[in-house]
Amino acid sequence: MKPTPERIIVRLPNWVGDVVMATPALLSLRKGFPKSRITVMGKENARLLLDGLGVWDDFLPFNRHGREAGTLKFLKVASEIRRVRYDLGLILPNSPSAAILFALGGVKKRIGYNRHGRGALLTRPLPVEREKGRFIPVPMIRYYLGLVEAAGVSPVTEHPLLAVKDAARAWTDKRWQDLGLDDGSPVVAVTPGASYGPSKQWLPEHFARVSDLLMEKLGARSLYLPGPGEEALVETIIGHCKHRPLVLSPSETPLDRLKAIIAKADLLLTNDTGPRHIAVALRRPVVVLMGPTDPRYTAMALEGTRVLREEIACSPCMLKICPRDHACMRLISPEETFEACREMLAQL
């Protein structure tokens, strides 16, 4: 029998959606090593996102492009890791820098995928499937579970999971009352932005048209949830609306509250971005507008998800900015989207 690692460190992905899709791996790791001390490291927003799951003993804040930017700070973090003397490290991102950090930090067993030439930095480099030398996309849930399986842990679930704290629920209940949303009418939460880039964003006039149709045909209220820097986008959408929707500012909706809002709303309408995965983890119905991204990355846990996507020659391109006419998003019509929302709401 292999010895149980006393100290484990996990480098989380950077994107919100990827962190959510990693929760089956984190839950499996906790279940597989109940007596180990587990540290997870990642952006501060991951702490709010994962709070309440009980998957870590220590959280180590780390943002390669934020407060920890620069060589000296990078080396300082590596020194902090070295002092703990971790027995096992799981590297969820594919970046070489993540593997370098754990190697410099003296993590004894380093498990990650052998991509971007970083195999020599890993003690257990895992192969990936390729076709004609190119990486074949697989569901990220399965991708991350492969890392814990390589550590000798059996998956306990393949469905993402998040917890909502009582304080966030209480705040959301109060805000619902303040906004007049507690009259029994359907509430559709809408996240119109995308941190990845504008190529993922549906057209503002399309969002406006759907909001108007939801109000006129179903009496449903749209509640817009812009992320930081997306306030102007929502104002543009409102400018196209006949019926003014409701909006919560980014300062009101850190990730702990965003979870509670999505949990309380009847439906989420979103681009293919982080909130989509929050809804899946909370088992809430969601309509996803997908354009440039490859659907194979998210082809799991789709029971309550309706994905709207146009098959065109240049998609999926995975580009942040469309160099052409944005047809992959433009061709998803407001009427088709409204019908998808209507069908999802009818199932409640």
C-alpha cells in the first residue's frame, strides 16, 4: 500500500468556469485523502467560489498576473511552498509556469499533463490524446479527474458542486424584496459579458430583444449581472430595450453573492462563461449562447443546460476577438433564444 501523503498542494485553474469544473476532482481528492492536509492555491475569487465545500485546509492566494506578478514575487511564493515540504502536488493549469513553481517549491511528487514542453518539470507527466500532433479537446471535468486518478484516488462524482452560504442567501432574499422580484413572476438572471474576450459575447440588441419578449409573453423579469468593466455593455443593452430590465452592479455581486443569485433565479441566460458553470454546479436551469469555443470542453453534466450554437465553417476558433463578422454569435436569433428560455421555464 502506498503511503498517504501528509501534505498536498493543488494549483487551481485561473478561470471561474474551470475552477467550477475542477470541483469533482477536489471533492474526490478530499474523500480519497481524508487525513491529509490539503492546500489549494489560486486567485482570491476562487476562495469565495469554493467556500463551503470543505475541500481544503489552507488557501494560498496566488495570481500570476496580479499581486504575485514579477520574478521576485514568484520566487517568494516558491520559497513559501518549499518551507511546507509538500508530498504531493496536482497542477491543474497547463502553463509551464505552474510546473516551474512546484518544481522550485520542492514538491516531491508533481502530477500534471505533459503539455507545452513541461514534462521534465513533472515527476508524473500524464499523456494527452492527440491527432496529427494536435491536442484533442476533452471535457474539463474528466480532464481534471484524470489528475486525481493518477494520484491513486477514485472519483466520487462527475458533477460539479458549489455551496451557498447563509449570509449570501439572506442578502439575496433582501435584494429580491427591494427589487420587487418576490411577486411570483419568473426571474431570468442574465450575464451578458465574458472575461475571455468579446468573441464570446452575444449582441447587445439580441439580449434586449429577448428581455422584451420575456416580459411581454411570459411576464418574466430580466436581472442583469454585469461583471467588472461590463457596466457600459449593460447600458448599451438597456438602450435597446422597450422594457427596462433590472441591474445589479458588480460591486454588489462578488462570487459568493453571485452563487446565491443564480441559485434563487428561475433561469440563467448567459454566454459560454463562468456563471454558466455556477448554474450547473447549483443544478439550476441555464441557456448558453456558444460561439467560438469548442463544445467538447464542456460536454458533461448537461442535464439542465440548453446550448444554442450555430455550426459554421470557422467555429470553434477559440479566438478572443473575431477577425471576421462574428457570425457564430450573430446568427443565434433572439426568437430562438426566447423559445429556449420559455421551454426551460415551463419545466420548473
